[in-house]
Amino acid sequence: MANIIDGKAVAADLRRNVTTAVSALKSAYGYAPTLAVILVGEDPASQVYVRSKHKFTKQAGMGSVAHKLPEDVDEQTLIDLIKTLNTDADVDGILVQLPLPSHIDTQRVIGVIDPAKDVDGLTEISAGRLSLGRPGLRPCTPEGCVILAKSALEKGDSLSGKHCVIVGRSILVGKPAAFLFLEQNCTVTIAHSRTKNLADVCRSADILVAAVGRPLMIKGGWVKKGAIVIDVGINRVANNTPRAKRKTKLVGDVDFEAATKYAMAITPVPGGVGPMTIACLLRNTVLAACARRNMTISQKL
Ligand code: GUN
């Protein structure tokens, strides 16, 4: 039976480190970093994410500013707000909650964010630095995947030389995850919907990262014995369990029950990768503040 990787506990550890770093910055420089989050529209899931980001940012001792814009806001108003935040000396990180309404050009909007404040790691500058192996702000969800995969290794083992198969090639997760696992000296394969013999490719993975956004697509038998499985999927599906209290439930991209029979360790959904995204965002906000304001912290974040 697989170990269940406790994403909530790993994220809580990282948030504790961030909180310690923030108090160190306050003592040494009299300054606490601030994160600005922009939410456009009323998407319920996005509202939940933004509330959590606000709560955990405050809990870590940092400043948190939320800007809420109506669903029908025009692109230029959003861009003007980002430009104002770019030049606001008190703002260290800017995050535009995705997805944006369809009348807004997401890439254009992201492109306006000052790369020094790009705590989501989504600008072309951040992506370029990642692909060149240069220091920079890394996207939060893929960074969380690497931390969780490391946490599941046996004592003394490392990711180096392991075959990491990433299913999904999105800009938010799949592509940056490939570079981040490469930085860990993994041999990386990116698979996707057109990959031939996907089951066989998955079965060759020591580390299997599922980021396709299709409920339960990765079957138990696709998992190599002893593999580490990181499930990024968060899919809401009908809950057919008899006498279930809720009509829907969250499932990942991996058939969790079946995969536990093969994997050495696996992340659950919910409670796996999800909590890591916010923890990594808080860390990025501290890193961005330190780089921009020439501050140093002695602890490793
Ligand atoms: N929506 C879902 N995940 C994310 C994320 O990591 N960053 C942003 N900005 N929006 C999201």
C-alpha cells in the first residue's frame, strides 16, 4: 500500500518557515512584504482561492491587498491597475487570479506585470529564466510538485537520475514542471493527449506527475511499482456514493484507490498539491521582496 503524501503538513511546514523569515525581515529591516491579488468577476472557485491566499498571507505576517474588479471590466482598466501596482513601492508581489473572463487577453495582461513582482512566475521573463536555468521566481504549483516528490523519497535518496513523466503540457503546470524536475537532474518526459502508448509511457515513470485536468484518467495499472505519484488535478464530479451528504466531490487526474496498490507514495485530492500552491506563493512573495529591496535572510526558504 502506498504512503499518502500529506500536502497539508508539508505546506504548513513551508508556511512556518515563511513566517519565521517574515519576522526576521521585520526585526532586521522593519519591513514586511506585501502581496496584491487581483480578482476579476465572481467565479466561486476563484473567490475561495483568493480568500485563502488573503488568510494565509496575513497569517504569515505579511501585508495582503485584494483588488476586486467586475466581470465586465475592460482590459485597459485591469492593465492600468497592474501598472499602478508595478510602481507602488509597498507592493512586492502581484497575482492576477486565473482564469480571466474570455473578453480579456490573459497573456497580454500577465505580460504587464513587473517581472520583479511576478510571484506567480508566469511572465515571459520568469519563464525564460526558468528555461535558461537562471535564478528567478518559479511558478507555484509545479514548485509544490517538486517539494512533495522530494518529501516522499526514502532517506538519503534524491530525484537525480530518476525518470519523471509529466502528463500535461500547460503553461501553468506541465511545461514549468518539466524544467523544474530537470533542474533536479531528473530525466524528463512530457506526455500529453496525443502521446502514443500513454499507459506504457506512464509505466516507465519513477515520478509520475498528472496535470491533464481529466478526472481519473490515469489508471492504477499505468503506475510503475514503487513510483511516486503527484496528482495536480482538481476535478469536481458527481458524487455517486450511496447516502452521500454532498452531490459533488473533488477527484484528481489519477484513479487514487487503484494507484495506491502500485505507488510507493501518492498525493491525495484534496490535500495534496493544492495546499502547496499557496505556501509557494508566500515564499515567492518573500523572495521577491528580498531581491527588490536588497534584503537578506539567513535561513533557507
Ligand atoms: N488559478 C488556479 N491556479 C492558479 C495559479 O496558480 N495562479 C493564478 N494566478 N491563478 C490560478
